[in-house]
Amino acid sequence: MHEASLPKHPVPESEASFDDLGLPTELRQAVAELGWTHPTPIQAAVIPAALAGRDIMGLAETGSGKTAAFALPMAARLPAGRGVRGLILSPTREITLQTKAFLDYFGAARRLRAVSLVGGLNIRHQMDALQRKPDILVATPGRLLDHLERGTVKLDRVEVLVLDEGDHMLDLGFMPQILRVLETVPPERQTMLFSATMPPPIARLSQRFLADPLRVDILPPGRAAGGITHRLYLVDIDNKRPCIHSLLNHELGPTLVFVRRRSDAEWLWKLLAKEGHPVERLHADMSQAERLRALGSFREGHHRILIATDVASRGLDIPAIEHVIHYDVPETVEDYVHRAGRTARGEATGTVSTIATWLDKEMIREIERAIGQTLPRCTTPGVEPYVERKPPKAIRRRRLR
Ligand code: AMP
């Protein structure tokens, strides 16, 4: 059981039941133990077709439940102990590890073993893990090619291939490696391609390498009014930094991060830039020319993360933001609403994540009253959530008096 490494946040649910999708009993049980009551729309559409062996072209984004949509049928169909039969390509180390956590969990019941191959981690350890005959590989394309070239991996028995977050792999320049992998895996296989958008190279990939795919187009339904999904990450103060790292590493769309002070904007910018994040900043200590340059670079996609203070961002028209993150809880409810309004413009949808500590509880309550909903308590892999405790009864009674 590896539940702790699985993220937890609200998802859109379908009317369907996990009992009707054709999954074997032990996987239905595993799903029930996670507390999942209904499949998400992408799961309801993909799982029966994937169990029947069909190719899938899934238009869906992170948060739709797509990982389980391919991990469950893989766990159901692949045999254990007969070499690498399943391969998943993912854009980043974090998404790779998260996907592996799902496969470890669902695969456990069927004795399937997954190994992750990502850059930045010791290749010798990975070679050792490969010696132990995994059934499924989850890999970033670059590291997988390294292994192919060293002859430490063989893909000639792959039956199910998943290309996850196709558009992000494209953005990160992985298309040549993906094409190499596609030349190496057997042509007789099932292929599932997931992408949040369909730029021409992804459409071509789908036409060339998928056979009569079922196209599943899940535009995020079930979002909160106004197209915004709110999420609250309650953590200890020391965990604010790990929390933003985890969020930035798991969700790869254009992201606006709000901090309270200019000095914090500068500090966080340096920290994230040093770690290789494509990040810019916007605050009032910068000249107008510097601010315009930062904004231009964000708008054109050269930097996908922009760190801003409220004052500097007011009135700016920043298009196509998928994710607003409050690194600091806003000081007023108006600021929360204003910051949230930076995403989900017009027909679009977006996510507003707030990182908060117990010190922010009062403000959270005010925000919840103002927007008329409780902010869903969410968790992100690798970060212990702060557990809210109700005061003991005796104290509560005393307070009432
Ligand atoms: P994904 O879109 O695959 O990144 O999954 C997003 C999140 O949804 C993860 O936190 C999963 O644990 C959760 N999740 C996936 N499917 C369901 C479901 N049917 N019910 C409840 N939570 C789910």
C-alpha cells in the first residue's frame, strides 16, 4: 500500500460505477480502499475500451484522473514475470514517480512490478532494478534512451505503450526520443496517447502510431462555478517550500505564483531559477522596462512560471493562466478573489491553489465564507499535510461560555 505517495484532490465524477467497467475484483477493491466512489469521466470512457485492447487518444489534463484511466487497465491486462510488457513515457521525473506510485498500488494485487527510469538519479541503481525483471517501465524519454543505448533495457515484448502528457513532452523537446522509442517497440501493441492540447505534432503522432483509436475528449467538467477549482494545501511552515516545489513539478501549465512582499518575490525567483524552473518575477522594485520584459517572456511561453506581488500584477492582462498559486495567503478576501480571477477567464477553466499554515486559519475561514464554499483540503506527493485538530471538548465548552 503506497497511498501516501498518491496525491489527493477533488476530481469530476461520472454517473458510472467502478463495478461496470469490466475491472477484476481485486482492482475494484483497491479502488474502493482509496475511497474513490465513482470513476471520473475519462476513466469511465477509457477503462472499458482499454481493457478490450483498443488504442486511445485521450484529450485530458492533469487532475482528470487520467493516470488511473491507463494504470488500471494496464494492471488488469499485463502478465507478471514475463519481462517488460508495459511502458509509460512521461515528461518529468515527478510525474514519472507519481505514475509509478499508482502502478505500485494497483499492480500489487496482481504481483506486477514497476520500475521508474528518470534522469538525475543514479543510473547504476536503475540498472540493478532492471536486473530484477520488472513488468512495467515508467520513464522520461531521455533516460529511457540512455538505457536503450547501453543495452540495459529491451522493449521487444512491450504490449501496452502509454504516452502521457504528450504536449508537455513536445514542449520539453522530447519528440525525437519518442520517435526512437516508437521505432523500438513492437508494432503489434496497444497505444494510449494523452495530451491536454492537440498541437499539429501530437495530431501527427496520433495519426501515424495509433490504430483506429477511441478518441476521448474530456473538457474539464464539474468545475466550481466560474470555471475555477479551489484547492487548499495546509502544511507546517517548514513545508511551504517543498509544497510549492511539488505543485510546480506536478502541474506543468502556465502558472502565476503570488507572494506577499517584493523581497519574497525576489527570494523565491532566485531559488526556483537556481533549481532550473523556467521562472520570471514581477514586483514594484523593478523598472517598468524590466516588468514588461518579464511579462512578455511569460506571455510568449519562454518562462511558464511568473512570481508576482499583488500591487505589481494589478490591472495586468495576463492570458491563459491555468494555475494560480498563493504561496502566501492573501491579506484580504478581495485579494483572494482578485488573484483567483487571473485564471479561468471567459470559457477557460483554472485551478487556484493556496498554501497555508495554521496561522492562516482565520483568513481561510473568511475566504470560505466569501466564496460560499469550503476550500477542499488537498495533498501533494512528498509533503506531509498539516492535520487540523478540533480543540478538546472541555476547551470548546469553556470558549462557548
Ligand atoms: P490525475 O489526473 O491522474 O493526475 O489524477 C488526479 C487526482 O485524482 C489524483 O489525486 C487521484 O488520486 C485522484 N483520483 C483519480 N481518480 C479518482 C476517482 N475516481 N475518485 C476520486 N479521486 C480520484
